[in-house]
Amino acid sequence: MTDIDRGGIIGQSHCLQQVFSVLAKVSPTDSTVLVTGESGTGKELVVRALHSNSKRKGKPFVPVNCGAIPKDLLESELFGHEKGAFTHAIRTRTGRFELADGGTIFLDEIGELDLPLQVKILRVIQEKEFERVGATSTTRVDVRIVAATNRDLEAEVAQGRFREDLFYRLNVIPIHLPPLREREDDIILLGKHFLNVFCTQKMRPVLRLSRKVQDLLALYPWPGNVRELENFMERISILCESDDVMPDDLPAKILQVVGMDVPERTPKKNVNGFEWPTLSDLRARDQGLKDFMDEIEERLLIEALQESHGVKNQAAELLGIKRTTLIEKLKKRSINP
């Protein structure tokens, strides 16, 4: 396989190698590409790699999340508008297609487009031209169009929600990104990579995944895919207290899914014997969170006043708050020093 710039995509699994093989073949062309896969599988990374390995790599790469822009603004966002085209069009605006001229436009979540806008996208693919909202003339562009979706567009076509002709225009070169559960060889590789990144960012020694933890992570199906794994490793880099990640450090959700017993987690005492309050404390006192926290605060205020012999400046210093803040809290609770 020809060497390509992977654009940060990490993996050695067979199914991912097939993706790289297709990327190497299609990148030098101008063919339209449709990238499919579940949410969180890294579709945008693949599209960026496609652009960076193409002859357009020195030109703009313009991503558009079709699902994140309100439908009534999407046409203007894509194609631009003329001054006065609608109520708030106080000046002419260049759309994303024009901004991408000479380069690549990435239409993410293309399945979210409504049918009238699908017609306009089809025209750009076929004719390489469009009209700004409110314009009387056409604008020509030279762009490569790459789209992505987590929907089954063939099913959407069958149900009349997606145009068949647009689907075939987009689906010239299909690239399917497999879910992480089908990339078992990549789970630990990615996990160690993310753990290294987050530990380095937090300036702590890089944590080690124990053998048992690696086995459990490989068993977990990762419904959120790579994005879920990345978020999990960030959480571990913050919460794990030892240098080795053990099964007890895993969240209950993962342990339950892989069939492990969830250990009873009790708050750990520090060297001074401090113990964090728990929900059982609230239940025992028959209090809600606000009343519980108010009582704790009141006790600390009284203790600070007693220790400072009623000198408010000293009491405020003991509590780490301003004197004016202390006075407000005392008034609120009708506490007289």
C-alpha cells in the first residue's frame, strides 16, 4: 500500500488497513466520497486525511455540520446571500462553497438536509455552480465534495427522506468506518495513546493499564466508539490515584456490561481522618442537599467565630472569604458573634 498521511488516525486492525488502502487510491482523484459510520468513529479525521493527501491539500478545507445549523439558515450558510435577500441580510455574505473554492468542502451529517436543499446540492455536484440566496446570477466553483453520515442513506431513500439521485452522486466512492467494537486490536492501542496525551497534559506520570483492565476494555462494546474511549481515558487520567489502572478504577457501567461485580466504593479517608459526606448521611438526617449544605456552612461559620473570639476579620481569614461575604452570611442566618 502506498504510504499516506494518516492525519492522526491510529490503528493497526485489518478493517482500518482496508480504509487506508481506499484512501491511498481515492485521495489523488477528484471523485466524490461518502464516508459512513457510527457516531464517534472518526469520520472527520478520515475526510481530513483525504484532503491532506490530495492535490488540493494546499487549498481550503471547509467543514460544514449540516445537523448543527438551523434549517432556515443552512442555505445561506452553504451558498451565501446578497444584501437585502431577507430581513437581517444587511450585507452580502460569502457561503461555504465559495470559501472552499479550489479545495474541499466536507458536508458532515448530510442525511440531515431537507429535500429542497438536497436539490441545490445536487446541482452543485452536477453543474459546479449555484446561486446565492437573493442573487439573479450563478456562481461557479471548483470544489471537491466529501460527505459523511451516521444514517443508512439507502434506507432514507427507500422512505422518501433522501433523494435517490443525490445518493448515487455522493456514493461514487463509499468509505465505511467500522465501529470500535469491530477493531478489537485498536482498543488498547488507542487507549494507551489517549492516556499518554492526557497524563502529559496534566503533568503526571503516564498511567499503566493493568493486564486485567486491558482485557475488560477489549470486552466492552464502546457504543460511543473512539470518542467514548477518549473521554474515558481523560477521566481516568484525573481520577486514578495510583500509577496502575486497576479494575476498581473502572466505572460501574463498564464493569456491569462485561459481567464483572461492581465493588462497593466507599469514600477514602485521608491521613487526618477526614471523610467525605455520602448520600447515606443525607438519608440519615432526612435532609435534601440544600439543607445539608446550609447546616455544614452554618457550623463552620460558628466555629470560625468561636476560634477568632468574634473578630470578624480573623474569622473571614480562617474561612478564606472576604469580611463583607462573612457579614452577609451571618445576617442571612441571624448569627450574632
